[in-house]
Amino acid sequence: MPSHAQLSERLDPVSTVLLTVECQQGVVGPDSALPELAREARSSGALRNVARLVAAAHGTGVQVVHAIAERRPDGRGASRNARLFRAAERLPVQQLSGSTAVRVAPEIEVAEEDLVVRRLHGLSPLHGTDVDALLRNLGCRTLIVAGVSANVAVPNAVFDAVNLGYAAVVPADAIAGVPADYTPAMIRHTLALVATVSTTDEVLGCLERAHRRA
């Protein structure tokens, strides 16, 4: 884990953005298309910690961006070039545009100043979406990545952020994947090589101290 000084240097509220990844009702909610992932996000405390990070961001002036994955009812523009996409088409719960499934989970407060970015294709919350342009316009230098899943979308977001020149911070207890023991292995052997790995409490402490100094 980084020292308080190292993490504090990264987390300047003026140039930090919090990205929540696929924290939507059809993914982490009670009626999830992926019930095993939803259970893990809740039982591990990851969803609760995402909500804590969002609340702290609102209180300290850190911009929040919610990345939502969805599809049109007619499937136009949806990716079909991987098993994951084809399997998703057969799930009983669909992430359809305009439906309850693509609303941010109610545990997470969405403030008026938050940005919600929706994608119809691909695996990444950044690549091929508006997120990168928005981050640059916001003056972002550090991106905090939280949400699901540690299997696909979260590492995609971290890799893309690093490739685009941002410093990535991953609160390890605010992401979830399946099976449960996969997430710590992914963090230790992959994400820790490219991102600053911390805890939710450490991130909250740094943001609150920076906010008091401002």
C-alpha cells in the first residue's frame, strides 16, 4: 500500500475524478442479470464502499462520473465479437436503455453535478466513449476507479486510463469480481503493477485532509 504522503500527492481534489464502473441496478442490484456478481459486490462491502467514495467526493469537490453499460432494445450497435456479449444477449435481465436496470444502484447518490456516461458497445468505460474527453476538459490527472467487475470492466478502465496518461488509483475494497478470491489475485498480480492500490478509508482520509487545507 502507498504511504499517506504518496497517496495524498495523487489525490488533489481539483485534478481527481472518481469513476464508478457499472454500478447499475441490472448488475449489482437485487434483480441483477449476474446474481453471483451482485451478491459478491454486496457481501464484500464493495458496493457500500463505492457509495462512501461517492458521498465523500460530493463533499470534497471531486467530480464523479458514472459509467453505465447498456444496449438498445433492438441490439443495434451492440458488440457480438466475444462469448461474453453473446451470453449477455441470452440473460433473463437485459441492460436496456431507459430501463430500471441501467439506473445507478440506489445505494449510490447521484448528484446534479455528476456526469453519467452510457455505452452501447465494448468492454471499456473509457475506450470509445466520451469519458476521456470529459476527463481532459475537467483537468483530471488522477482517476479513482471503483465498481465492477474485477474480471473485465475495472481492469479495462485502469489499463485505458494509464494508456491515456492518467494516474489510476484503485481502492481494493471498492471493487468486486467472481469468484471472490479472483479479485485480490487480480489486484496483487495485475492492477498493482499499473495503479496505486489503496483502501477506501485511505482515499477518504486523503480527500478530507485536502479539503480541509483548501
